[in-house]
Amino acid sequence: MCVGLLAVLFAELSEAAVAAFRSIAERAWWWPLLICPVGGAAVVWATRRYFPGAEGSGIPQTMAEIHHDKNSPAGWPPLLTLRIVFGKIALGTAALWAGFSTGREGPMVQIGAAVMNSLHGRLPRRFNIQRRHLIVAGGAAGIAAAFNTPLAGIMFAIEELHRGLEQRMSGLLIVAIVLAGIVSRAILGDATYFGWVSYTGFKSPLQIIWVVMIAIACGLAGGAFARLMLLSTARNGPFFSAFRNSHPIRYAAICGLLIALIGLIGDYHSFGTGYVETRNLFERDAQLPWHYGLDKFFATLISYASGVPGGIFAPSLAIGAGIGNSLAPFLVDQISAGTVLVLCAAGFLAAVTQAPITAFVIVMEMVSGYGIVIDLMIASLLASAVSRGLCPPLYRTLAQRMMGSYSTRSPPVQASP
């Protein structure tokens, strides 16, 4: 229940932060040029100074902690604490207020895992619940409450966090997701995440050809996005890695300036989570420029590389919808625009995360797309397969880097009495 309440709180704060940023930017066009560099630098400084471990999406931290019981290096820092919960919400909201293109769904995985991790040692011993089981259940509850999609929470736990669930683990997982979902729906209602999408299916008998083409396009785009994300965050990566390692605050300010320039060029659409733009596209309430997906692509990539707390789930869905918005005019005689948008959102998310089951279940539940579930499955599975040819799994690679970095740290030296 606590995870559900935190998900609702984070959602309200995030929407308020994005609305406040856009309200100021509408009255002062130069506002992004000021707040993005200054705000980004301040958020990264506060993260490194007071909340180390809260940077990024939080999913790699959660995955690393799941395996922490098996391999416990002496230099391992706490990644799932209540202090991290506060920092993740506060600094994640601050990053959105500063115009960064991040999401709250990934951070909710770390928040949910940290809340459940705090129960370890406080439960009766007769329950015999292992620490990693609590972490998996909390992470799954976080993603379920953030998207208001309980089935997606279960699939995410099975596909990403903990493969081969034990019988005892499955019961704990379902209880955590149900309680988080009850609280989330009690406050936010029964509405789907992106409303009700109008899709009329296919206008051509050769529907499988168009599904395959959409999946390949999204697989290539999502694989390239994940590959660039791994390169931009590698410690010994491209030419700018040395500057980022030596001057992380200045690097965050430069990233903020680039995000501001992209936003100004893209008519302010690339700022924030992308939730409003994606919902408007799905409901056909607004027309966005053809380059919206491209703008969001680079704004999200730079935002994640800067080191601010924030995830990529919602921005990835926005990028996928932007790709669909660009492809829809070319397929107007073959597929309805709503169907193209939904398939592209699922395909791009599946390509980035390489978790196709989670991706198509998330999108299916978010838009109530049960009528095209087979097409969603095909698009997600094929896009994920194409992405695997371009890069390794994103979250697992980031988690392995994190575990390798912590395992090489020397233990703190204790002063002799």
C-alpha cells in the first residue's frame, strides 16, 4: 500500500513540475536556456553529495541489489534505503521542473524495492521470506502502480528482475502488486494511462507485412537508442567520458544547455516526461511536428547521460509514438493512425528494454488494446529480436557495470583504537 501511495505522490509531483516548467516557458522563451543548465547541475550535485545511488532510472540498482546476496563486495554502498526513496522523488521531480526528458516509472521500481527492502528483518522469521524476494516484489509493485497496469508488473518481475520465480515468491509478488494497484486505482480511478485509443485495425489483408515493417523500424531505432545510451554512460567511453568523470557538475550543465536548445527547436515538445504529447497523439487531439520523435530521442538520451535521477519508460513510449506519428501518413491507406501509434510505442519500448512481454502488456493495458493483442505481441517480439543484434540488454549491462564498479572498490580503512 505504501508503494501505491508513493506512486500517486510521485505522479502528482511530476505532472505539477512539468506544468510549472511549461507555464514559465510560455511567458519567457529564454527560461529553458537558464533553468536547464543550472537545474541539471544542481540536481546532479545534490545527487552525488547527498543521495549517491539515486542517479539514473533505478532499475539497474535494483537488479544489482537482487544479486547482492550472492556476491557481497566490501565496498558495496546502500542502493535501496528510505533515504534513496526521498532523494529519488525529490530530485526526480526537480529534474522534470528543470525541463529534463525523464520518466517516473523506472524510478518507481527502485522506490518500491527500497520500501520492501526496509521490511527485511522486521517480518516474523516463520514467513521465511528472503531479501531478494522482497526487492523483486517491491520493484514489480512500483512499475504496476506507476502505469496502473498490474499484469505488466508481474511480467516485468518475471522477465527482468527475477527469472524462474519460486512458488513462495509468486504469492508475495501478487500480494504486493494487488495492494499497490488497489491504492493507485482508489486515488487515480479506473482510467487507463493513455486514455482510450481509437484504432480500427487494418485496412489491408496484408496486415502481417505492415506489422513486420513497423517492428523492424522500431527495433532498429530502439536498438540504436539503447546502444547510444550504453556508450554515453560508459566510464571509458567516447571522447567526452574523461571530462564527465572529472567534472560531472559541469557536464550536467552542458547537457542541460543541449536539452534546452533541442526543446526550443522542437517548439517545447521534448521537455518533460512526454506523457501529455503521447496521450494527445493517441487520442488525436493534437498535431505534433514530424520530428517530434527525433527531438525526444536525443533529449532523453542526453538527460539520462547527464546523471540526473529519472527513467526512460515514459520517454520511450513518447519516442515510439513520435515514430508512429511520422509513419502514419505513409500508411494511411493500409492501417489506421491509432494502430500505428500503439504498435510503434510497444515496439520501441520492447527494443530499448529487450523485454518484449513486459512492453506489449504495458501498452495493451495502458490503452485497453485487447483487440490488437496479437499484433502487439508480434511487433514487440520482433522489435526486441532486431534490437538484440545491435546491443546487449540495456538494464542488465548497466547493472553488471555497477556491480563490477562496486566490487573493485577497496573497503573503508578502519582507524585503530
